[in-house]
Amino acid sequence: MKRLVLLCAALALTGCDVSQRLATIPPAPITVADRTKVDEQLGLSLTLAYTAAARAAALAIETRLVRDPATIRRIGELDRRAYAAVQGVRTAYLAGNAAGYVEALKGANAAVSELLAAAKGE
């Protein structure tokens, strides 16, 4: 009992707010697993969307649906930007940065959409 009293006193002296720390603990391990699975699926879906958009752009150029050199250069720049954005999503996911991951997803989604629109001639 003495040890418990000493431990409580030590925690009080450190200024550690235990209740605040306990509030940040997930309710169950399954919650963390579900969130992780959703994050992985979002990252995978975005990677697949980028791959499809890049292939569509390459096909549009190869089949000469897009002929204008300026448009071809623009598609190349958009492709580089979309690829970098997808890499940013991967980096944020691996770092475990939730806020950065959400922002990276938004930016990458916009970049991939822009690439696909350019490949369609919009």
C-alpha cells in the first residue's frame, strides 16, 4: 500500500495528466487495425489510379490523340507532379503522420485527376 501511495504522489509531482494520456489510447486493438487497413486501401487505390492515368496519358500520346508539343510537355509535367504526390502519400503513411497523410491524399488525388483530364484533352 505504501508503494501505491508513493507512486500516486510521484505522478502528482511530475505534473503528468494521466487522464489526458488515457484518453488518447484507442478503445481496442481492432480499431487501430481497421484504421490501418483503410489507410492502406486508400494508398493502394491512389497508386492504381495514378498508374491508370499515366498509362492513359502514354496511350493518348502514342496513338497521336494528343499531338500538340505543348500539351505533351504539360502531360509530362503533370505526370511528374502526380508521381511525386503519390510518393508523398507513401512517405506520410510510412511515417505514421495522420494529418500529413490526409493532406498528401488530397494533393495526390488532385494531381492524378489533373493528369487524367490532360490525357483526355480537357
